[in-house]
Amino acid sequence: MTDTSPIRPVRYWDGTPVPFITAWSKEAVPPQPLAVIEGRGGVGLGFRDEISHIDRRYGALWMRMPATRGGQPELERVHALRQPQAMSRLLCQVCGGPTVGSRLDERTLFLAASADGRPIGEGEVTASPPVHAVCARLAVEHCRPLRRGWTAALVQYVPIWGVAGLVYDPVTLTPFPRSSSRTGLHDIAFTDTVRLRCTLAARLLVTLEGVTPVTDLDALADEETAVIRAVR
């Protein structure tokens, strides 16, 4: 019988689960052939050999990066193509399977590190894709930042908000100073069309709306497992 479960097998490396959105050592970012181009909105960032339907998504230029998992996982590095794929399709950031359909109420689970106990807030913008409850439980057990503290929430609506990326001067192509965030990337809303044209995107950002805090991942995982078994 064909396995129709939305939960996919998780990759492991040396006994540690490797999330779907993690970049591997064979996925090094190549030189980006940046150029100044004239677009419909004005002067902005482009590639010298740009293929618009491949290099542009959501009106933004996206970082080029190979998608060939191999070598060793780099757990601190997020893949610039698998992350937006997971976010736009609501795929689990751990196993890569669809999270839609794993709950009867159609809400989506989001998980974040929170050493200080701060909960996920209503309207919060995040670059962290959703997760299955079963995979969240696995992540909390193995992920070092999550072991120091985590927060989770079921979310009703997940509208796309913008991108996170590197911002360049639209004339000289000189990169602006990195942000003070852990990743060094700037968060750019889709409504900020001027800066969006000058951004090399590496993450897709969404807003979390209809947030209900979750404290018991075990109960949620058991509920999720029961739903998946019932629909198979």
C-alpha cells in the first residue's frame, strides 16, 4: 500500500536529525552575477544573465544556490531555496512533508526558540516555516537552541509578508551594512517596493494571524497521529 502520510522520513547525520531547510556543505553559495537593471518600477538589482521566471519570485530577486544535499549538514545555515519552498507551500521545516491536512481544524503549527519564555505573538513576522507536531517534538529533543527554551503556537492564517535578504546600492552595487539580526539579513516588506528592488532575497517571511499558544507538544503529536491514521 502506498504511504500517503504527510510526515516524511527525516534525514540524520551522525545520529542528529537534519531539518529539510538546512543547507549542506555541497550547497555553497556561488558568486552572484549582480547587475543594475531598469525594471517596471525603476532601477534595481538583477543578474547579468537573469532568467526572470527562475531568478525572481514574489517580485524579488532570489539568491542563487545549488540544491544538491551532500557532504555535511551546516545546521546554522538555512537553504535559500528550500526555505521559501517550505514557507510558500506550508511544508514542515524538519521533514519537508505538507503540514496542511495533518489537523482537522486546518490550523498550522509554528515553533521557535525562546530562551526567555517569550511566546509567539499575534501578527508576528517569521522566517521559520511550519512544522508537524511529531517533528516539533523531535526538534525540541535535538536542537540546541530549542533545548534552551521553546515556544509554539497553532496559527489560523499565514499571509506572505516579505523577504529577508541583502540590500545593495542600486547604482554602485555596494552592499549596505548587514542588519543587527543573527542572520545579518534585512527584513523587507513587499509594500516597501523601493528597497525590494535593491534586495537579494534569501528567506520568505510570513505573518502569523489567529495565534493560539501551545504548551503540550506530546498531546498535539498524539492528536496529529490519530488524524493522519484516520485519513489514510
